[in-house]
Amino acid sequence: MKPLHIKRSNSTYYKDLISSHLIDTILREHHIMFTKNLDVTSFSNNRRKTHNPQGRAVPSVVWDYFLNGCSIRLINPQTYIPELHLLNASLQEFFHCFVGSNSYLTPPNSQGFAPHYDDIEAFILQVEGKKRWRLYKPRCNEETLPRYSSPNFSQRNIGEPILDTIVEPGDLLYFPRGTIHQGDTFGLGHHSLHVTLSVYQKNTWGDFLEKSIPAALQSAIQTDIRFRKGLPLYYLRRIGFAFANEYFDIHKKFLAQVQSLLNILVSEYLNIDETADELAKNHIHDFLPPMLNKQEYYCSVYGGGERMTKSGTIVNRVQFKPSTSIRLSRAHCIRLVMERNSYRIYYSCDNSKEYHEYELQYLEIHPKFIDAIKKIILQFPSFMKVKDLPIKNHNYKVQFVSDLWEKGILVCEKPFF
């Protein structure tokens, strides 16, 4: 993958996502905390500094830092901005993983961060002003597609840029995980405001194997005597750094035995479905709650159903009928797993917009409802009628659908009024 700069002739393309004025409003209307929700940074004389005081980030203090040449990073602004919540929640359905964001407000003639690389795929959405971006290739093979972000680099450590470009309002800049980057506003005559969308953090083959191999090995040791046999008595006097070039045949035989066990481990004990479910559970916990459109909202538990009128009476009684059409609110809002000899649905509908504010939510599911859950999952995005659920008892069907609807997992095709 390579960096990509998309230039647009529409300076207002991202104007609905965020603005400098909106950041001021957020500071006044929400309890924004330094370090947790907002960072104040600067980079000069080849040194990055963070200037966060303790406590709440009140506007006058934040803007004083800004006027003194410091950059303002608002962390997870989708928590406060519905338009960003909608964008991120929609993209997480496409990427099948958490989509985070930070906003960066940089004063004129300044730089907020040292050159570095990140552990995410980055999409830069330029909202206000201009910013010069310089991108550099990884310094070595070991730093290509890294799993963890880098420390700060000095200019002499990173070589010449592979891309040196000015990003203007409405432009998008993409660069892959591990791309060394730095952005500044020197000589551009204006401040800069952009949003960085981050995707695919810890979503590699390595992460999959890191989760699957220990589980497979534990199962193999427990059930297969080949993994419990003792090591050869001689191996510590034949295998190791001091003996590597002395006992070639023994070394070769030992390695062959290890390879044989690994082949058995992969072919007989590696459970990729179980691993996928475990990683999906993590994503469910990370996810933003689904952002419903107007029609979906009134067909969901959040905007539909029973309502108290001004006269004190309840209207819009919810009654699921055989002909009622339902579907998942979003494709990835739930994960059906089998664990501890039971079935569970993990779901993101009750998640907070603040990252991991709540514990991972789940429902225990009786085995007689498993086929129904599977059918609902596989049917998305199409609606299906309650009567078509593979549950024999009608009352069970209604109760099952009601329980999922009340958790926000299902929406109806039509509102209850």
C-alpha cells in the first residue's frame, strides 16, 4: 500500500464534521479533561513537548496555549459530534473493526508533533486551512506495518520524504500503518484543522495467530499424548547456541519433531472460528453504538414503542405480530458465540460513544433460539417476518423478538403507530 493524496476543488467538503468554533462550543458545553479528552502539544528545536495541566480544559486556558503556538488535539471527538459519530459508525461497518478519530488544530507557523509512525491506517480529512505533510518510508523491514507506534524521531533519523505535499480544505490524505509522517503550517499563513480517522489497529495475521495458537496448544496438551511426552534427555547438551554447529544431525532431527508437532497443532487443534469470535468480541466492545437514520430510529426501541402523552396516557403499544418484519440494526452490531458450554450474543447497541466506558454487554441465549439468531444474522440487510423464524412456539417467537428489539439489536420495517 502507498500514500494517496486526493485533491478536491470543494473547500467545504468536510465542513459539517467539525470546525474551530465547534471545538470552542464543546469546551464550554462538555466537561473536557486535559490528557483524557484533550492534549496541548508543541514541537520546536527538534523536541516534542506536551503541556497538559491537570483538570478541566476550559476555553480560556486552551486558547491561550493556542495563541502561544501550541497545537490542540481533541481525542475521540465523535463522542460529542453526531456527524463524526455517523461517519465513524458507518465506516466500522465497512472495515469490520473500530474506527477512531482525533482532531488536530494547529496554529499558523507551527508544528505540534515530532516525526513518528503510528500503529493504524490513517485517513487525514482537511477541514480548515492548509497543512504541509511530509511522509517517509519505514526505516527498515522490521518497522514496515508495525503493531505498535514509534517513539519520536529526529529529522536526521528519517531520510528524505517520499511525499511532500500541501493538503487543503476538502482534501483527503491516506498513509499506511508505519509511514513516518510530520505536518506543519510554516509559511502557509493560516491555522490548520483536520480530522484523522484511524482503522485496523491490531488487526493483523499476527494478532489472529497470537490469539489462536495458545488456545490450540492448550487443547492439544490436554487431549493429545504426543504433546505431553518428555523431551529427550540429551537435548540441552545438543541443542542451543553453544552446540549449533556441532550436532547437525541431532539438531535436524529435533527440528523435524518440532515441525511435526506444529503441523499437528495447526491441522487438528487450531480453531479459526473460535479465534474469529474472540477477536469479534473485542471489536464489539470497541465499537461505537450504531447511528440510526430517521426511519430506523422510529422503528427502533429508541424512537418507537410506548410513549407517555401530556395527558398521562400511554400510546403506541408494542405488539409483534407474525407479519411484523424485522432485521438487525447493523450487520456487525452483534456476535453469536458458543463459550463455556453456553450460547451468548455480544452486542454493541448499548455501548457508549466514549471508548470503553461500559463493560462488554451480552445476552445468554437458549439453544432453541440459536437457529433463529443465525437466520437473522445471515438475512441482513433484508427484513424477515417474525412468522418465518425457525422457532416452533409462536409465543416464544414474539418474546424472543421483543427481547432483541428492546436491546436495540433489531429494528422493524415499519413503526408501531
